[in-house]
Amino acid sequence: MIGKKIKAIRKTRGLSQQQLADLMDVTRSTISNWECGRRSPHLNELESLANKLNVTLEYFKASGDDVKELLAKASQVFNDKNVSSQEKADIYKELMKIYLKNEK
């Protein structure tokens, strides 16, 4: 998914997680969370990441298998009673942005 692609482009550019974090003005743990798939960058962070690493957003575009994995994870989140309604709404908005952007 996106995390694997972030890690690959980071390594291709010869950057450590800390160096990428400094470039993005986030913490090293944020980069780690993105790369491990614990969290995903918001669309604005992904756009910034693409610009700073000199790739297009297309680089991060999900494959069919990525989409299936993403939907499975989203299903787990939406069924988790420990996730707040606001967090679910935020996730839904981000998923819709991705969906609508890919429909163009």
C-alpha cells in the first residue's frame, strides 16, 4: 500500500526516516506509522510528500490488491466500537476524496 511506496521512495532518495520527517515537518514516528501501515497520510500530506520527493500523486495510486486491503482495514475500523464517530467521519471523508479523485 501507500506505506510500502513511501518507504521505497524514501530509500531510493537516500533518506532516513528522521530526514524525511524533518523535510515533512512531522515526527519520525509519523513516518514510521505511515510506512508500517498503522496510519496513512492525509491527502494534503501525501501531496506535500509527492512534491518534496519529486514524484506525482500517481506514484502512490493504489493497485487492485491495495484497494482490497484498504477496504478490509476500513471495515475493521468502522466496526470497532473504540473508534469515535468523529474519527470514522474523518476516515470516510478521506476515502471519498481518494475515490472521487480516482474516478476522474
